[in-house]
Amino acid sequence: MSVDTSHSLAERSFDRALIHSLLKHVGNPRISIRLWNGDEFQVSDERPVACMEIRRRRAALRLLRSPSVGFGECYSQGLIEVHGDLLAFANEITAAITRKREGRYYGPKLRSMLHAMNANSLTRARHNVHHHYDLGNDFYKLWLDPRLVYTCAYYESPAATLAEAQLAKLEHVCRKLKLRPGQKVIEAGCGWGALALHMAEHHGANVVAYNTSTEQIAYAREQAATLGLDDKVKFVEDDYRNIDERCDVFVSVGMLEHVGLANFGTLGSVIKRCLKKDGIGLIHSIGRSHAQKMDPWIIKHIFPGGHAPSLSEMTAVFEPCKFSIIDIENLRPHYARTCADWLRNYEAVTDQVAAMYDEEFARMWHLYLAGSSAGFQSGTLQLYQVLFVPHGNDQVPWTREYQYQGQSGRA
Amino acid sequence: MSVDTSHSLAERSFDRALIHSLLKHVGNPRISIRLWNGDEFQVSDERPVACMEIRRRRAALRLLRSPSVGFGECYSQGLIEVHGDLLAFANEITAAITRKREGRYYGPKLRSMLHAMNANSLTRARHNVHHHYDLGNDFYKLWLDPRLVYTCAYYESPAATLAEAQLAKLEHVCRKLKLRPGQKVIEAGCGWGALALHMAEHHGANVVAYNTSTEQIAYAREQAATLGLDDKVKFVEDDYRNIDERCDVFVSVGMLEHVGLANFGTLGSVIKRCLKKDGIGLIHSIGRSHAQKMDPWIIKHIFPGGHAPSLSEMTAVFEPCKFSIIDIENLRPHYARTCADWLRNYEAVTDQVAAMYDEEFARMWHLYLAGSSAGFQSGTLQLYQVLFVPHGNDQVPWTREYQYQGQSGRA
């Protein structure tokens, strides 16, 4: 392909060295590399799980300058292509990076403490939410389950479908909370309203659900009207910090990731002023096994202002307000599966997404869904459901057996 | 009783003022007071749950100087008597103090951080353990269950007896760990060996169990011989810091309370070097909903070197070594019940205890058991069971339903 002069030979061996150093940086994953000049090689002796084609020299330079943002952007723009299964590729890269970073703890921990001083303002928070959730309901309808639940599902058995598992998740949350008819529920960050509607329709709860996403709130209100649940569920377009009414149950599924470490104490205070003494609460959030900063590409393009906290970081919501944590469940494998199901749905509609937006956007979301599944698969990401009560509430369940009564997955 | 001169009247009203200030300090509990001079009064308008008799003026002064140590010592020495139910009295005092301290968080949190710098040395740790656990096996046999399990029991139903609940706890731990025949288990802090023996006898595990208490280890070895389990269970008289062998399962029930905050990271490192990549671990410990120092009387007379950590403090065991916490259960109500059961057993043998030791020791332990039950009842104390795996272990249970299969309490 290229002319083999001594000059280009030197350049080729320089390029190879650059790529080698880059691959070493990410733990020498089992992938093969194809360069813009036709060069092909691999750094691991093991059979490659996929081939990464770097189609332009400038893409390699962007990778070197910023591996995460560089890769994400170049992939989205088609300057980098992955031949083979994108999820297998993402799993391999994530696992290699995880092995590579095995020893690191205190650096990221320190960064997390500094990060805790950087709060999301009301305006900034609104902007961040708009960036992700106001992409258009039609976009999410293409690949989410019919209820539009955009958080970790709960597969009672591995054979469950995504739709079954999302319904089971709604039930799992209600069961944990021992939700009873007539109870007043506040939901902070309600997405398209699936949980709020389910609580009202199937458990007789009175729900006030908050969200700052205009499109999601509009959709949720429509659903409430269609289902005749307007009198049981109120959808409020507002920030969680403005919630100020008493409730029996406080629930938040998939919002904490957007709150930002610096506001964890504020969220705790909001819950404290709302939750009755004999009330109960549940927070469901993506997390980490130990403090780590978010991937820079994710922050730049997918979740501005987002943070996945370690349990130690999460306790800042609960301990200053003296909540008693009664149960924590880690649903990590379920989120790996959820993302893989979303990915499969998404792959079937990529062309439609490209037509709605453009090719770059479609590729960006493809990578994001594959990368997220890989994050949960490798343990880089975790999913915590934290059940808690105000200090001194004695109305706690005696054992957790009640959570598993009547589950369809029972052997 | 006393002569009513104007001098003694002044003295009496001074004494009353002192006691009033003291009772205000502990949140004006619903108790009545009887003084050495025959004076009787109460500070709350509500019906008193018990009467505290302060039999000597010097006891009142000791209470003022140091409410916790003063009360504990004076009660033990009979200078203070409680008329009525000691547990009801302890519950009331604990609840009043908890209400009183509602707002405090950052002071205790800061003290906890300072405390984290003060490590229990090997010698000190051994001395502390000796202080509590080498009181004589005969003493504990008087009021514990037949297996001598001296940690929180698990009452599958509230109707269970202490012996049933301790057996159920051993099973609950084994079930959580998915213990299989032939697996190698390391137990750190094995008490009288009940869990290690149960794991070997009923689950076919090979257990190496560590403890620094000479008397407990001797008893546990006898039990192993009696049960013919010498080949399956090895009891080692040594500190957890010296454990250095590979295992499938690492378990520690009721030891973390004695480790001291400063050594949490060390414990994590010990587990990391022992636990295989596909292994699983469980730590069961008394804890707090938020950082608080231990009661000074408990530290002085009952558990020198002890500390009940908040979850935030506990993460120092897991996060630096990147363990993934997959499940946390808070068994607080079960420990309130366990202590109440111990207390009832103990009250039936108080005379025997006084004969074995002396009256002061017998009263001290009576107060300690009542106070502990009150601590768990009020939420001052919590009980956490933390299940964890090494980072990247994918052999985690799919849901927690397996923990509730075949429980006798099932409806």
C-alpha cells in the first residue's frame, strides 16, 4: 500500500512503538491492531477477541493525548473501527485496564475528596439532565423496555426478558419498602414515571415524583392520564433540593449518580426533612467498589456532572443525618445484563438512530452502551440498592425473607 | 428521716439541683429518683419506668464527674440501685440520651478519625481479649446457649429460642457464603469454635480458626476431639495479623469490634493475601449508624480497646483492597433480642456469678447485658453482616433468594 522507502519504514516503526506504548498503558489487551498504513499486529500472545482499526494517523495521536476521550470521539467519528463484537472488545479493554490499575487506591481516593468540594448548582444540574434525558422520548423508546425504565433491571432468573426484569425491579423496590395502600411516597428523579405509576396502580400508593427533565415529565403526565392515575400520582418538574413535604416512603432510583459528591449531604437533609419518623427509604445508584473518578469521555459526552460513588462516599448521604442503613444489595451482574440487553436492542435500530441524529451520535451511543455493560461485567462499576430508616425507627422488617416471597424465580 | 434544719434544707435543695442538672444532661428520662436522704422526685411528668436510688452522696458526685463510668461503677458497687426492671430502665436512659444527642455528628466523626491513628498492638490486643474472654468458660456456660455462641443470634421467627436462633445464625452465615464440602475456610476470631465446628460437621468444610484467647481455644479443641472433627478443624492460638494461608472462604464473626479502627486496613490486607480470586468473605460486627466513640465505662471495664464502627468506618477494611461488597444486612433487632435473652438467663444465675466472683462483678455484668440490649433496641448500636468478594470475582450469587430457601421461619 505505502511506498517502502527507508523514511516510511522508520515512520512505521515509530507508529508501532507509539501504539505499543498506548496498549501497555491499558494493560495489553487481547486485541489485534490494524493501522492506516495496512500494518497489522497484536501485543498479547493470546487469541485476539476483536480487531481495532485505527484509520488515520491523527486518530492515533488523539488516542495518545487522551486515551478515553480520544478513543470515544474517534470511534464515534469513524476514525477508529472495531471489527468483531463491540461488547467483547469493551469487556476485554475494561478487564485489562482493571488488571493494570490493581494497585491504585489512594490517588483516586484523594481526587474523590477534592471532587466532593465541587457542587452541581441548580442550573448546572438542570443543564446536565437536559443533556442526557431530553434527547427525545422517541430515541429511548427505540431500545428501552415498553415501560421506559432506564436503570438497572432485576432478573429474577437469568432467563427473564428485559421487560420482565424491569417489572420485577419495580416490584423488588416496592417489596423492599413494604409499600402499603394509602402511603405517601416521594420519588426523587422519576425518569419517565414507571416506578411512580407502578406504585400507584399496583400498591395503592399516593406518589409525588420529581424530575427536572421537561420531556420526561411531559411523557409521565400523559401516562398517568392514560392510566387514570392522575389523582394518585403527581409529577413535578423540579430539583430534588426543592422537595419539602412529609412522606412515609422516600425513593430515588438512578438519580444519585447525577447529584455529585458535594451535594450528598444536601440530599440527606432533604430526605430527613421529608421522611416521617417511622418511614423508610431506598436509594438505588450506580457505584464503585472503591473511589474512582468517572471516565473523562463519559463526563464530556454522556453524563456531564455525573459521579459513581463508592459505598464510603455514599455514606455521606446517610450518616450525617443518622439514618440507619438496614440493607444493601449489590446488583452489579444485573446491570451488566441490562446494558447488554439494551445494547442488543440498540444494535437492531442503529440505522434509525443515525437517521434521527447522525452517524457520529449513533456510534457514540453504541460505544456507551457496550462500555457500560463492560464496566458492570468487570466490576469497574457496581449497583447498590440501599434501604434505610430514620434513626430509632423500630418498625424495621424482622428478616429479609419478605423480599423473596412470591418471586417468580423461586425454584 | 433526716433532721429538717435550715442547713440540711439548703443542702437538700442543692443536691436536688445537682441531680436535676445531671438528668437534664441525659435527656430527662422518665425515671424517678430516690436520694440517700429519703428525698424522692422525678423530672419528667410521665409515669416513671423505674426508680434509681442513689444511696450515698458521694455516688451523686461520681455521677456528676463522669456520668457513664460513675454510673457503671456505682451501680456495680451497690451505691446506686435500680428498682424495677433493669432492661426497661436501660432502654429509657439510652433512648433519652439518643434524643438529647440528636444533632451531634461532626464532633464524634472527628474523634473517630483521630481514633483511627491509635492502633491496638499485638500485645495490647492479646491483653484486651484476655480481659473479656478468659473470665472462665464456666462463667459463659451459665447464661449463653449450649454451643457458647457469644455474638448476635438470628431469630428466623420471633418465637425462636436463643439456642435455635444461634444455630440459625451459624446456618445463615454458611448459606450466605454458599459453603460447599471440601472448601478451605479461615475464621478470624472463633470464640469457642461453634461456627468452625458447624461448618465442618454440617457443610464438610476444612476450617482453620484463629483466636488469641487461651481458654476459648482449649475449649474449642476439646469440642473438636469430642465430635471427631480434629481432621477437619484446626484451632490456632494466634492473632489475625499472623494469618497467611490461602482459602476459599474468609469469615470473621464478632472480631472486628476488637480490631480498632487503625488496624482496619491491616485486616483488609490479611484477607486479601489469603482469599483466592474466586473466594468469598463475610464480616459480622457490631456497628453504628454514624461514628460515635464507645461508652467510657464499657471501654474501662468490659471491652478495653473496643470500637463499634459506622459503615463509613468499616469500608476501610474493604475499599483500599478493592473488595466488592455484594450484600450488607443489619441485624440490629436480633441483637437487642439476643442480649435480652442473655440477660434473662443471666438474671437466673446472678447468685452463682456472685459466688464465683463477687457481688460487684455480678452487678457489673448485669448492667452490661441490660445496657447492650438497650443500645441495640434504641439504635445506638447496629449489627452489620457484610458479604464481599475480591474485585472481579464473577462467581457471585445471581440474587439473594438462596439465603432464604429452607428457612424454618417461612410462612
